[in-house]
Amino acid sequence: MLQNLRTRWLGLLTAALLLTAPASADTGEQMYAAQCARCHGKVGEGTKKYPKPLAGERSVPQLAEQIQKTMPENDPGSLSKDDSAKIAAYTYDAFYSTAAREKNKPVRIELARLTVPQYKNALADILGSFRGGNNNTTWDAKRGLKGEYFKNRNHGQRQIDRLDPEVKFDFGTKAPTEKDFDAKEFSARWTGSILVPETGEYTFIVKSDQSVRLWVNDNKKALADGYVRSGSDNEYKGTLFLLGGRAYPIRVDFSKALQGVKDKDPKPIPAFVQLLWQQPNGTEEVIPARNLSPQFSPEVYVDQTKFPPDDRSYGWERGTTVSKAWDQATTDAAFDAAGYVSTFLNEIAKVNDRDDKRAEKLKVFLRQFAKLAFRKPITDDLEKMYITRAIESTPDVQAAAKRSVLMILKSPRFLYREVGGTPDQYDVAARMAFALWDSIPDQELLTLAANNKLKTLDDVRKQTDKMMADTRAKARIRGFLHHWLKVDHARDAQKDPKRFPGFDAAVVADLRTSLDLLLDDVVGSEKSDFRQFFLGNETYLNGRLAKFYGADLPADAPFQKVAFEKGRRAGVLTHPFMMATFAYTGETSPIHRGVFVARGILGVGLKPPAEAFTPLAADLHPTLTTRERVELQTKGVNCQSCHAVINPLGFVLENFDAIGRFRELDHNKAVDATGGYQTRAGEQKAFKGPAELAKFLADSPDAQTAFAEQMFHHLVQQSIRAYGAKRGAELRESFAKTGCNVRQLAVEIVATAAVKGRD
Amino acid sequence: MSQTRRDFIRTLGLSAAAVPFVLNLPSLGFANQGKRKQRLVVMFTPNGVVPWNFWPKETGSDFTLPTSVKPLEPFKKQTLFLHGIADKIRGDGDGHMRGIGCLLTGIELFPGNIQGGSDTPAGWAKGLSIDQEIKNFLQKDEATKTRFGSLELGVQVPDRADTWTRMVYTGANKPVAPVSDPYQMFKRLYGRTADNKVLASVLDDLNADLKKVAGAVSSEDRKLLDEHTTFVREMEQELKAAKSHGEIGHKVPDLEPGVKGDNDNIPKISKMQIELMVNSFASDFSRVATLQYTNSVGGARMKWLGINEGHHELSHEPNKNDAAQEKLTKIDTWFCEQMAYLAKRLSETPEPGGQGSLLDNTTIVWTNELGQGNSHTHNDTPFLLVGGGLDFKMGRSLKYKQVPHNRLLVSMAHGFGHRVKSFGNPNYCGDGPLNDLT
């Protein structure tokens, strides 16, 4: 009772306060200048009387409360709540918060260590260079695996040598072909390479009712071993962590026969075999031809150490922080690599036990190892420290190699970018490689640097353009596009199974694949035209997606381009995967979609909401459409400063439900898909439906600038402002000149950043 | 992904540098003190034995060691012959496959696609092996839990996974590959300790170079490198701490470098594996171990004994081929020498924190896939025990009338206080553990 009374009194007091202090029409900045700057300084730097700068860790609401209670000094409490909030918001963004202070610092190119992907790629490429070059980063034009079929059970007497798009065979009781085979006993082998699109854990599965074995990236030890069939097992699997943008050797051995002692009286029995995988964000599927090639690829050294994640606080990964866990991980990884070198020393260093020049050859090998790791030839002093001392420390060459490799990989010259030496063309080569391949420069780049061939911007452009053909460059660009579209972290696309029956993990995985195919298609096309991301009116569908989204394809159709809901769909913007990820489990989310378009595509700076809100529940407002509910919830003045931008962009996409299906009705009312946007140049645009929005985005200078700047940050991993205040504008200009060519933009970004070093 | 040693250390929240130190700490390494430590070693050799040179004629505690088992003379009082035990498991698979596959599992093989020289084809065993059963029992209890639980060692086990090469199973269809490469085993046991020595030896140079590099960058950038330097310094201190503690702990065994895993190096590798096993016991890394010489149907050519034929082909020779039987006896004797060497190394090593020697607390069970090679019989399957790990009454020669070996497997579990009613196929366990062992 007493409690109730007190609350009521407090309520009355607050009301009285609000009456005496009506909200001002001024902005936070104006009020700060008028009332606060006198004591606190123009940008919160403090004055003689109050020297303490306005800087701290409070949140905006906390700050607002403090201002309201304590300011101004001569009349605390006289500011209205709203005004305090406005001043707090202004000071927070202008100079108070850590982020603001960081932003206000003069921007420079910072010293960085290798990011985790760079570290792992570097190890793969250093060790790979001793195993037949960088073959695992090229990808030829043939799709599928080399399929060989043999007359006897032990892969002898080959009868057929052909290209099989995928390994999915049900031979029944028959032979692979009519002639030259005994259907009761034969064997087959599939060999070639598998292209891994992105870094992560891949599970490989081989299914068969016969003897079967699978090797992936290790030609000696089988990843899945079904040589022995036992009981009713007919599925064998193994999981590998693999680096994206590389091809790995793969082989399947299949034998239809009893193993061990030869069967004297084989019976006619059925036989099948299938090769499947599960990608990091995917579901089990037969490995599609597009990820297979009959080409040879050497084994890749893939470091398995768990590193702490890289800093992403600026929105892109960068190596500007170190931690003890990171240091420990680099030690673990260095030991693993050193152990690997020492174990396979003869093979890698091309020496043998009886060679009397073994020590000498070892030195040559280590010198090359250090050169690749340090991204430049090593000086005599460094050679003494990193190589000679190790060799002289022990007669055991394997131990010497281990020690030297350990030291090289723990060296700051390997771990950090551009340290220990005057800037030269080797640094240019390294910048190019890290930006485009997320890895170290190869021998070709180092040779160019040595021969003074990376001197001019044109030299660098030309070489960068060549580097674009590498599978690592393609993976890097695709990685950026995922980042741009905010699909780089496995987004939850689970939906309400009652409302969207059949929208399962397999459909989600297919949608992801569909989006990736579309992205690759645009980037890889001749014009590589950015605008096609928005204007393209074809979608990749397979049988399963077609059935689910109501397109006309056979149930088992592989992925193909389909003109699907022409006029209603527009490129990636309305891709069902995008629409489904920017939505709740049952309802759409115009706010998520709007924020994505505003911040992600158009580069509009938006503040997070002052406090967390739960969206109004649809079932509590059964007569309202989603659009109406959002309008209801965000109509407050405070909300509108951002939602006036967000909502009209999100509303335009209301024709797509929470799984990205086209709809005319929302809660039994016609969908209102009108909206608008005010450009940075001040022009007010109005859109009706997604096609108009997409058309606007395609040609929008704001969208192109945002795309170019984001790509810069993703590839170069430094703030673009460190490369000049106008760098963003310049990039957008050259981007527009090339007809918005995405590949050329990447080349331009990498080349122009590569010629500028840390001051 | 399975738990690696590194993960294990991480779970403890300790840096790798502190590992040797930690594992010797009374509070962690020997947290499982108190009761006497009991251990089990199963040693496997293939192709049966020459029975008349293997089994003592006498029953009871007064017996003479026949030719093949003479090397056990110094341990005769700690030796127990169990003659007349039969592996009665039938079903799919030829005699060799069942010989190795049902030996420690006591259960049939699944139907499958591996065809032997006779009988029906088969796959893997339908259940786990007794060593893994005992390991699981010990690992369940904090007082008997060890870092590895069990070690599966091999000598010249071919790099081929099939029914003939696998004896240990963690479950139905889950065979375990023994590690035949002593260096690989060494790495698993001591990897980081040896690595840390190398790391410590390069830290001075690394620090010097780090300083040089830091001197060449701007003061703003130097902050990052300075931070890095403190990590290196901390690592140096941890290594020093580890070293000073390492001195009072058990030492890491020295392995001869560069021994290749080929036929002629079998004697060397056998000794290296035994050395690693004894050291792991001394450090209480594990209380269960298996040591598998070659495989079922194994064809080692013991040229160091002057024998050029493969073991398996010799084992098919009839009893009346004296020359062959003499060679086979030599082979059996050589295997027995390995057992004797293991017993010797265990007997020379004092039980850390306990009474007597490691051998007083370890039972070695030498067994075989077959009773005799030329008949492929599973009757009189060799079971020869040495050591005091299981509280069996030793120094005896016992004769049975072909009792199912499942009962002995049950007895082994009971020896550890794990009172299972049956093991493997319960149809062969009706009468419970063998009643005259303790």
C-alpha cells in the first residue's frame, strides 16, 4: 500500500517536472553549443574552469540521466527528459564515446598482424610451394571426377576411363556397361579435386553396399573407410577443417566383390555408391559437379589450431590486436607445422637420408621457407639467426629443420605486416597478395618485386588483374559479397513450421547455394556489372526450390537459371534467402530489411535504438498489417529520426513474406509496398514495389560508394580515410567509369592500396 | 572432433608450457592415489604356438618351463599358465579373423564382405574388447582415472584396416588401430615436453629480433609489438618454471632417432614400444595397454633369428616337419623374450608412491589368435600371465578342459573389482569367472 502511494507520488512529481520543462525544438548540437560548451569546451575538451574532458563509458540513456539530474550546474533538473536525451545523444556520438574518440583521431595505416585466415593460408601456401607449386589455387574447366572402371576387384584391368559429373550410381545387379564386365565382380575409382568454396568444417560421406573407401586431402590415410563391410553399415563419414578458395585431392575406391580371399562363387547382388558432403552451412547432398574437377591437386597443409577470432569492431576483420591466446595459438600452430616439415622433410626439402649434401640442401630449403614466410629475401644476419644456428645446434637434420621452422613461424617478421625493413616492392607484393588472396605472395610476385617490376601503379594493376583468376581471389570476392549482403555469419533462417511447412534446413541450404550461384554469375560475367545485382530478373533454382516456390522444373532438376516471377523479383535484393533471413520466424521484418538497405546498401549511418524493443506481437493486433504494426510502434519522435529512413525502405519489400514468397495480402489486407528515400544529394525518391527500389539502388551513387568503401575495408583491412579523405569518392568515380565493373573495382582497390605503405 | 591432449590441458586452464609440471603435481597427476594401482597389459602374437614346447607338462606350482618359454625363468614365481582355455565363438569369419576379432571381445563378428581362406565372409566384431571394458571402468572413477586410459601399441601392424589387423574394439563395429610408430606414440605422450625444450632454445634470439623490429616502427605501432613482447616474456617464465619442476619428475624416455618401421627393425621397435609403455606406467598416463605384434596371419620374417620364411607360411607346416617346428619354436621363444623384457623393465621400475615394483601391480597377458597354426584350432588358445596386477595366485601351471575364454575375460574384469556377470556372448559365461585363479 505504502509502496503504491510512493509510486503514485513519484509519478505526479515527474509529471509536474515535465510541465515546467517543455521539450525544446533545438537539436542536441544546438543545445550543447548554447548551454554546455561554455564550461565543457566546443568539442568536450574542457575549459580552464572545468579541465576534465567529456569522455567516458556511459551509455546514451545513462548519460542522459546524469545530464538531467546534474546539469546545468546552477539549476540541475531544469532540462526536460527529451532535451537531456538529445544532448546526451549528440555528445555521445560527437566525442564522448570510445568509438567517437577513435573516429576523431587522425586516421593512419596501422601496424597489423596477419589475421587468422591469413595465417592459415600463409602456412598452406608456404608448404604448398614445396609440393608442386600453387596448383591447388587454379581450377580448370572440366567438371566432375575422372571415373575409371576395372574388370577385377582390385582396380586392375581398366575397361573405362571417363568423366563422371558426380558419384551417384545405382548399378543394381548389372555391370557399369554391358560389355567387358562381369556384373558380379568389378571395381571403380574416382579421382580428381574438390573445390572448397569457404573455410570451415566439411563432412564427407560415402555410401555403398560394397567395399568403399574415401580419401580427401590425404592420399595415405582414408578419411572414411568402408573397406570392411560389417553388419548393416553402409555409410562412412569423416570431417575435415578446410580453407576456402582451394582445390583438394579427392579419391573414392569402390569394389564390388568380397575382399580378402577371392570369392570362388560370387552371387549376383545389387550394388550402389554415392559421394556426398555437408558444407559448413549446408545439409547432406551429393557433391555437385561444379565443385569437382578431374584435375590433379597436391595435398594442402591445413592448420587445425583454434585461434581466437580477429577483431571485427570496425565491421571488417583486421589484425590490430594481440592477446595471449593468440600468441599461444601461434606457438601451437608453429609446432604443428614444424613437426610436419620435420616428418616429411625428405619429400618437402627434396633430400634423402643418404645424400651427403643434405645439410646444404636443407639450408637452401630453409632459406626459401624464410623468404616466403617473411615475404622478402633474408639478409645474412637473419640467415645466421634463423637458419645457420639451428643447423649447427644439432647433427640431427630433422631436429634442425624443426627448430628453424619453429623460429621462422614465431618471428615478428612472419606474424606482422611490413616490419623490419625499409619499404620496398616486396611490401607492395605482400599488400597485393594479402588483399586479394588473403595470403602471402607467391614466387612469381616475389620475382617481380626482385626485378623492379612492381614499380608503377600500372605494373601493379596489371599483375593484380592477373591474380584475379586465382581461386583464392574468387573466394575473397565472394567472402566480401557475403559481408556486403550480411549473410557472412550463418544467419538463423528457421521458420515457424506450422506456417511454413517444408521450409527445412535443406531448402535453406539450397537457397544459400542459389544466392551464391547468382553472385558468382554476376561477378564472373563479362561485364561484371554491379547493377545486375539489382536488375537481374533470373534466379537459380533446383527441383526442390522450384517445387517449394512454385516454379516449373522437374523434381530432380539441378540448379539452373530460371526467369522466376518476372517483374516481381529483382536480383539479389528480393532473393528468397535474403528476404527469409531479414524476417522473423512467422512475420516479415520491414525494420531489418530497411536497416539492411539503408545501412548496408546505401551506407546511411544509423544509430542503434536507445533501448531494446520487442516487436509488437501480430496476434495482439489481428487487424493490422505488418506495415501498420511497425508504423504504430515507431511513430514516436525519438524513433522517427532513424525510422523515417528505415521504414519506407523496408515497406517496399512487404510483398515478400517471411520465407521470401511473393504475396499480395498481409493479414487479409492488400500489401502496401510503397516507400521512399531521400538521397544524400537531397532528392526525394518514391517507390512502389521492389522493382522500382532495385532500379533506384542499381544507379544510386550512394549505393555504389557504399559498395566500394565496404569492399575497400574488406580487402585492405585498413580505414579508407587513411588513404586520403577523397579516396571513397575517387573509387566510386572510377567504378562508375568502368560501368560498375566489380572485378575491376577490386583490382583498382588492391592496386591503389598496394602502392601506399605505412608512414 | 575428438579431445586432443592440447584440449585437455586447455580444459585445465593451464598453458602448455606448464604441462610437464602439472602432470607431475601430486594434486593432479597422482590425484588417484590411495588404493594400489592395478594395471593390465595384453600382448598379442599370431599364428598359434608349438604346443609341446610351450605348455608345461605338470599341473600345480611345481613345473618346468619348456623351451619356448624359458626366457621367463627369472619370473617363474610370478607366472601363470592357463592351458585348456578355448575360444568357442563361432559364426561368420574364418579361423584367423575370429581368432583375433573374438579374442578380447568374446563375441561374434558381424556378417560382412571380408572373405577368409574358408568359412563365410565377415565384418567387425559385435562388441567392445575386455581391455576397453576395463579402461572404461577405471576412467569412470576419479580415483583410477588416467590421462589416456589405455594405450594401444603395435609392432609392425600393417597399415591396413581389416578384420585380421584389429584386436581392440571400443564398441560394435568400432575397431581401434594400434600405433606401430614409436615416434608417433612418443609425440602423443610427451610431444609438448620435448617441444618446449626447442622453444626455450630459440626464445633469446626471437626476443632480440622482436626488439630490433620494434625499434624500427613508429611509437604508435610499437605498442602492439610491446604487448607481444610481454607474452614472449611470460612464456619464457613458464618454461623456466616447467623446467625446474620437470627435473624432479619422471624423465622423458630417449628414443633412438630414425628407426624405420620395416620388418628388420621389429626387434628395435619392440623394445622402443616397451620402453614407452613402461614409462607411461611410471608416469601413470594409463593403466591398460595392449601390445600387438603384427596381425592375425602375420608374416614377419625373423631374419635376425636366421629364419627367412614368413611366420604365417611356416605355421601351416605339419607337426612332423621338424625343421619348421624348430623355427616356429624359435619364433615363439623370441616373442617370449619380448614378454620377459617387458617383465624385466617393469620389475626394475619402482612403483611410484606405492609398494614394490611396477610388475608387482601389473599383469601381462600373452595371448594368441590360435592354439596351433597348422590346425587353426581355437582350443588351447595360449593365455600366459606374468605379474601381480590382478591378484591371481601366480607361480602355477593350470590345466582346464577347454573352458570358454569368455570366463577368463570375466575374471580379468573381476581382478579390477569390476564384477560383471558376463562378457561378450553371455552363452559362454554361464559359470562365471574361473574359480581357481585367486
